[in-house]
Amino acid sequence: MRMNATRAILAVVLSSALAGTASAQEPKKRLLVVGQSKGYQHEAISTAMVALYNLGRGNGLWDTTFRTDCGAITKKPLKYEAKNLDHYDALVFFTDGNLDMDDEQKAALLSFVRDDGKGFIGVHSAAITFTSWPEYGAMLGGVFDGHPWGQFDAPLIVEAPDFPGLGRLPRSFTLKDEIYQIKNFARNDVRVLMRLDRDKLDLSKKGVHAKDNDFAVVWARNYGKGRVLYNGLGHREEAWNRPDLQEMWVESVKWSLGMVPGDVQPRAKP
């Protein structure tokens, strides 16, 4: 009887050890962060890159590759064993302007998300990237339409506390940042996760265009088989250094990598 019990315990211990080994050997997800600027050079890009690298390394969930060019955005084989898009599970753009991408690369970017079911995160000035390429704006969910308030104490409302990374943020808070106004945007195409509090905005500012006074800051959507998230924060380093906002970035990356679920069903404006 004791022998059978001992064998059973050993079997459980061995099984647990093997399961732990298998889990430890699971390949990490791969994140490609592109920080090319063809216009204004955001100083926070380097801060963002370091933050995403350290956050992925700290939780052991993903490996981060940095590029300040767009050479990896292709499905073509690359020289010297360099990795193309097929190597990665999600892509982050902290970019601006018309990037150095030809038609094949543009098609590869869209296919990476739409057809391969991968993830894309656009950070801040990703909305002022390829503003004359309609397909990019359609994937992202909107494009830059000015920043009438400049850098200011932005009054923010968390509209979707159930979405990964937003539950621990205050429902309303202020953050000094530069928030873009967005055009070619429709609430019925995305789920707005965070917005500006219109009741605390100076709507008389020159350049305020949104007639409905609906200013989305963070949103998520599906694009074909893939996942797209835009986060308009990040112009200043504070958005990368605050622990609660770091958790937001971690969970956003996990969602883009397909590691956690997130409801992207559009909602009407509150």
C-alpha cells in the first residue's frame, strides 16, 4: 500500500517537473519595434524602445527587436540571415512621416495583420505616419488631424476598464502629454478604450475640428484575422515610466500577441 502511494507521489512529481520543463521551453513571442522618423523626431522613441525591451525581458513573455529603419517589413528573404516579418508575432510603430517602404513592403505590412493574424500597435505618432496612404489609415482606424492643445494636462477617461491593462488605471485622470485629434475615424469601426474628457477641454482652441466633440485617445479593433491597437499617449517620457501605464503597455502587447483576450466590439459614444 505504501509502495503504491510512493509511486503515485513520484508520478505526480515527475509529471509536474516535466510539465514545468515543457512550459519553460515554450518559445517566447517576438515583437518588432520600428522607430523610424521621417518628420519630427520624438525623443520618447528611445525611451519607448527601452521600456518595451525591459518589460518583455522582465516578464519573460516576449523578445524585442528594435529597428530604426523599415528593412524588416517585408515577406521577401533577407541577406545575412536577417529576419523579415514572418519571424515576428506583433509589430509596434512609433514612427512618423512617409517611411522608407516600397509597394511590396506596404502590402506585406497589411498582410501581416490581415491575413497572418498577427498584431499591430501604433504608438502616438503612428497616426501621422503614411497620412496619404488610405489603406494604412483604414487598418489603424484613423489618422492625424492636428493637436490643438499641444502638450497639456490631458483630462483622460478610461472608457473600457475591462480591456487588458486598463483595469487598474483611475477611471479619470490627467497626464501631461500631446494628444492628437483624429480624422477618418468612426466609433462603429473600433472599440474606444480611452478618450479625452470633453467637459474639461477648451473647445474654442483654434484647430478643434471634431463636431461631435468625441476625442478618442486609445482604441482597439480587428483587422481581418489580426489585432490592431492605437495608443495616442507616449509623446513624453512620463507615459513610459509610470508603473500603472507600464502595465497598460504590457497588457496591450500581450493582447496584440494573442496572449490575452480583449473585447473589441464597438460601443456608442457615452
